Amino acid sequence: MSFESKLAQRGILDFTEHGAEQMATRGFTQDAVLKIIKEGTVKEVAYKGSPQIHYLLGRYRIVVEISGRNAGKIISIMGDYSAKGGDGGRGIFNGF
């Protein structure tokens, strides 16, 4: 089964350009994204009036927009802010 199909099973349709860029520059693999979504704690959050679902696993967070033009899309991926990495240490994936 493809990565996209596995995301769709969880109700996630796609990535925004920003979300895809963060995945790439912060070193998140497809397996890491799936693990966070599958095993993480799910929290509904209202950020600046916009409803979102946050998948939290350890130091990692994946943010999915619930409504609006990005509904069902991963809009942000954040990681370990204490580690230094490819984008200057801002939220990189540093293993589980």
C-alpha cells in the first residue's frame, strides 16, 4: 500500500506545500510520519481560530487542518527543537 493510501486511511488527504517542505527539510521519513499519526496522541486544537488536529508522539508533532482550503491536509511537521540539523536545528527529526 502506498504512503498516500496509508494517510488516506487516517483521513489525511495530502500535504500543503509548506507541510511537504517541512517534512523534507526537517528529515522526516514517510515511516516516521506514519508512526506519529498511527501511535501518537490525538489532540484537537484551535490555533488562531482555525481548528486543527495535532498528532503528538514524544518530541514530534504533525498538524492537520480540519476546515477551510487546507482541510484534511498536513500543514506542519515539527520535531526536536533541541537538536541541530539541516534547517538550523528548528524542529528536525532526530529518531525515536
